[in-house]
Amino acid sequence: MTVRASAPAKTNVVLSVGRKRADGYHGLATIFQALDLRDEVVVAQRPAGAGVQVSVSGADADAVPDDHTNLAAQATHLMAERYDISPDVQITITKAIPVAGGMAGGSADAAATLVALNALWHLHLSRDALAELGFQLGSDVPFSLHGGTMLGLGRGERLTPVLSTGVLHWVVAVCHGGLSTPSVYREFDRLTASRNCGDPSVPDAALQALRTGDVAALGGRLANDLQPAALHLMPSLAQVLSDGSDAGALGGIVSGSGPTVVFLARDREHAIDLAVLMSASGRLRRVHAVTGGALGATVESTDDD
Ligand code: ATP
């Protein structure tokens, strides 16, 4: 049997970061939004004892490990151990989500693998049970499973849906190079060491703009506490942000830990216009015009071989 699944990229409409906690993680208050830019993961049964094999193709595939460190392989081992199943599967990943780009690409692959194995192994687990497993693999995996638009607290795993009117149109500017999430958090700690960081919180004005579908107001409310750290580590991002603003975006922000930058557009036409203008700068690796509020990890099809 073969199961084909997909999972979305995410961005953070607002990302408020607290001080480093005793467990080494940072407390967050964030509004996640899933974007319609999806990785595909196909899992297929292999003969008993054959183990896990990973292959990766698509955008920037050479930057993704194809061994046991791949998050999809880790998800397989975790689920197999928990449910006492021999992990004999071929995992074929087709990347569309930028790698090390602040868009939770690895988490998306882990989430897609969990839903695919849930079907392949007939486990009938709920999305919440999958999210509990997924959280052991990474803070963003629960959101990759749920998708949509969600308020995330804790490390981002305590999720509640956010009411959002209409569809947001984003331009995703994929920059050259990657940023490792731990190094961006280290830089955040350094930059904020002498400051009194309050508890992380999401401003009401951003939630209100989402609720009413006031996209212009939302553009002015995009916020990311990790952006100064990402800009410090990759100063060229400042030019990308100003290119988007000059091109007429309603707002622009580094996505999560970066370096991908996302811009909010008025509507689909505006997003396409912005994407064309941004591509013309020649500074970017790729540009996508996408919609927000995408479905979380989903089984697309199953085939009995
Ligand atoms: P974060 O979720 O921390 O914001 P990110 O979106 O910035 O992460 P990812 O694309 O998840 O970054 O990649 C981070 C690192 O994880 C990569 O450099 C890569 O070595 C490793 N990795 C492991 N598995 C995968 C995978 N399936 N897809 C992408 N990267 C993976």
C-alpha cells in the first residue's frame, strides 16, 4: 500500500518571544498561519525488516538529509516505537517549502508522515493524538498538523483557532542561504540580554484585523521579535524588506526565524504583481504568490499496490 500526503508551510503573522526558559526553550505567543505552499510525502510499505529509506527531490533537495536525521524518518521511528510496529517504509519527499527558511518545512514533512503512517498502519489516531506525538519532534509540528490560522502559546503547541475573515494573499520571497533556528534564538538572547522582556503576547489589534478581514490594518500589525536577530545575522534581508515595501506591499516581515520574507497583498492580483516585481530584483532565489489559511497535513490519496 502507498499513501500520498501533503503539509503546508507556515508563517507567523505575529511572533512574540519571551525570555529563555529553564528548559532552554523560549515562551511564545504567536499567530500562525498555514500557507498554500506544500511539501508532498509518499510512504510505501517495504518488505519486513527492510527498515526506513528516505529520498528527497524538489526545491533545494540537496540541503535536506536523506538519512535517519530527516524529520520524516524520525517521525516514522517515533510512531513505530509507540505502536510497536516494524518501521519498514520508503518515504519519498517532494520539497516546495524553503529549507531552513523559517517556514517549518521539516515540521511539515514530519506532520505529513504522521498522517500518512496513520493511514498506512490503520491506526485511526485523532489529530490531537498525532499532535502530541509530533510535539516530541518539534515545536511547530502540532501546527503543521492542524493548519488554518491559530494562536500558539507555550512553545507554540498550545493551539486555539483564530477567527479570520476572508483569504489572505501573501508573497513568499525565498532568499539565498538559510538561517539555523537555534542560532537566531541565540542572537535574540544576545540582543535582548540587557532589556526587560515582558511576557510574550499577541496584540488585540492584530486579532481584530484578522477577525474583520481588514487586510490593510493587518499589514501594519505584522510583528516578529526574531526579526532584528535575523537581520543582524543576514543584513541583506533589510534590502528585501524595503524592496517589498517599495513595490507596494501592505506589510512585510521575516518569517519565523527567517531568512524567508513574506509580504501581505490586497488580493490575488496584487500578490501576483508584487511577486513579478520582487522577482525582477534578481536578489531572490524564488518568489511564490500563495494564499493563507491552508489545510494542515492531509492524506491526498491511498493506493493498494
Ligand atoms: P523551523 O521549523 O525551526 O522554523 P525551518 O523552517 O527554518 O525550521 P527546516 O526547513 O525545517 O527549517 O530545516 C531545518 C533543518 O532541518 C535543515 O537545515 C535540515 O538539515 C533539517 N531537516 C531535517 N529533515 C528535514 C526535512 N524533511 N525537510 C527540511 N529540512 C529538514
